[in-house]
Amino acid sequence: MNILLTGGMGYIGSHIALSLLHDKHKVTILDNLSNSNIEVLNSLKFISSEEPNFIKGDVINTELVAKLLKDYKVDAVIHLAGLKAVGESVSRPVMYYKNNILGAVSLLEAMKSCNVLNLVFSSSATVYGIPNFLPISEEHPCKPNNPYGRSKFYIEEILSDLVITDKNWNIISLRYFNPVGSHESGLIGDHPNGIPNNLMPFINQVASGQQTHLKVFGNDYDTPDGTGVRDYIHVEDLSNAHLAALNNIDSNNNYQNYPLNFFNIGTGKGYSVLDVVHAFELANRLDIPYKIYPRRDGDIASSFADPKKANNFLGWKAKQSIDEMCLSSWNFQKNKSQ
């Protein structure tokens, strides 16, 4: 298939691009490089011996997107481009609504104009908000408690309206839990600009001496050790979920009675912040000093998936352990620091 991958130069996008290339798909990446680096392109070519098409641009540019869909004879789109930091979304909500929602609408307009009606959407477990029950299944009500999660939820509502009114659309929404880890080559991984918002890259920076200690935001949650619990999934497992989604993209009404096909992409197991710290220390034989800070706005106590729907209907299952996540993450950091 010919795939347009928006946001494909970022952490998750680059791993998806690699999985697509290994699966013999033709990949065109659209990315504005606001939170990624052009050097990723060389890494993708080196690892896969294939070079994706790359266009620097923004998904909000509807005419550009339409041109790419036509020029590269695109069969399906995987849409990742968007802002993704929970804390930043709380302080700058309008920016998140404008960027994420208008970007999605622009993409849909371009796709409709070119009759490209197959879409895999990068959503998030933050659409669920504070859980009513654990593990979280797709039947859990959506009540996001921060602007980032709401932007994803609103886009899903738009997509649901779209497939109700036009049955020709085939859309799958993958609700990511917490991607971590890196490709086994150590050449691509999570390399955020500035101080990381997510746990594993922050641990990496402490391990490499870039930060003096890990900031643990809150130790008074209702969890076994008081720190937040999340479902951490290896980014390569996450990437493979997109291949499974593409393989099932035309099974639009065969899952359950949803107007849109939602799938949780997680392991089904929760680890606390301190669990991850200790796992990283044991796997890599390093000490990670940390200090406790007040809770961050928009964070919740616990979130982990019930992934059975994706297991059963997409034929996908997470395979890699927390140790593999920690080892591959540090391997990327070491390689980057050389």
C-alpha cells in the first residue's frame, strides 16, 4: 500500500515508518519538524535500506495534503501529527484545540477531495479521563480531564459523525496508552526538545547526567506506592498495531456496534513511576536519583488497558516486557550520546 504518514519524523511516527517499510509499504512522511529532526530520515534509510518520501509541511495546509495524496497515489493515511503534552495543554488549551482539531479537519477535507477514505488515527487513552474501573475497556465512558485528551476525543467524535454519514469511509482509532522504549538498533528513539514531559526520556537524561534527578510528580495517589500507575507499551509493539489496523482497515462494521472502531493499544498491566525507575535501575545497572514534587495538573492516579478487543479483532498483542523497554530506551540514549 501507499501510505501517507503525518508526523512521521517524531518518536512514534519514525518507528511506525520503519515498520511500514519493513512490511514493504511505500511511505510518504509529512512533518513540520516542530518536535522532530531531519536526521531521522537518514536513520530510517540506514536501518531499512529504504528511504521514505519526506515533505516538510503542515497538515493544516489542505492543498498540500491533497497534492501529496494525488502525487503519491496514497491508499491510506496514518495520522499522528499533533501536539501531545498533557501539562502544556492545560496551560495553552487554545493552541491544542487549534492545532490538533483543525489539523484533523484539514486532513479529512483533503482525503475526501481525493477519494482516499482509509484512515488510522492516533488517539490516546487520555480520552477516558479518571477511570471508573480498571482495566479500561473500550466500553469505558470518555470524560477526558485535560485539553490534550479532549482534543483527541473531539476528533474521534468528528470521525464518528463522518462514518455515520458516509459508509465509504474506513476509519480505525488506536487509543495509545504509554509508549516507551526504542528500536533495537539504537538509532531512533524518544528524543524530545528541552526537558522531557514523559517518564522514560527523563530517566534517560538523569542516567546520562543531563539532569541531576528525576522529578516524580506526586506520591500521594491511591496506588500501591503513591506514584502514578500507567500501562507502558514498547513503541515497536505499538508500531505493529498500526500494521494490524491497516490489514483490517476495510472490515469497517465487523467489530462491535460502534460508529467508529476504537481499539486500546496497551499491555493490560500497570506499572507505577517507581516501578519503572527500579526496573530501569535493575535492567541497566544504574542508579536513578529522584525527588518528589507536587502533582501536575491533568494527571490521574492509575490508567491501564484492557487490550482484548485489539487482541481478538486485530490479531495484535503486545509482546515486549518492561525490561526490554528499559534496555532499549537506554541503548538509544547511549548511542545518541556518543
